[in-house]
Amino acid sequence: MHGAHKSRNSPKGVSHPQFTNGNETKEARAERSRASAMFLYLRDIGDSINLFTGPKTRGRRPNQYIKLDLKDPEQLKLAITLTMAKI
């Protein structure tokens, strides 16, 4: 046998990285996705008027986020209305 036995070395229960305990519902995930998208739209608006300097956020974009061309007035208006939505 080469290497360690996998089943003996893997974390069990809460310490396992794929452990889910049912505390998060689909609605909570969707709400978090909407809030993350709102903050990304705010970041895009700030970037379009040169308000921010520095690196952008890393990682995967939320499902609710759609990249908009903020040079287009209609899409800029849409981005502003999306940031005004209640979380």
C-alpha cells in the first residue's frame, strides 16, 4: 500500500470542509447573492467615475450579477437602481 489510508485521515463531522448543517436556506443564499451583486454594482459605478484606486475584488461573481457597460446611460441607470434595492 502506498501512502496513508484516506478514510482514516479525512476530517469528520463539522471539521470536514464539505460539512453542511442545514442552517442556510436557498432564500438566504439568494439574499446573500443579491447583496454581493449590489456591492459589485457600487464598485463598478465607483470605478467608472475613478473613485477607487487599487485592485478589484477577487473570486467568483454572484449569480445575480450581470456585467453592465456603464458608459451607456440606460445601463448606468439600471446599475444605480439595482444598488438602491433593499437588502
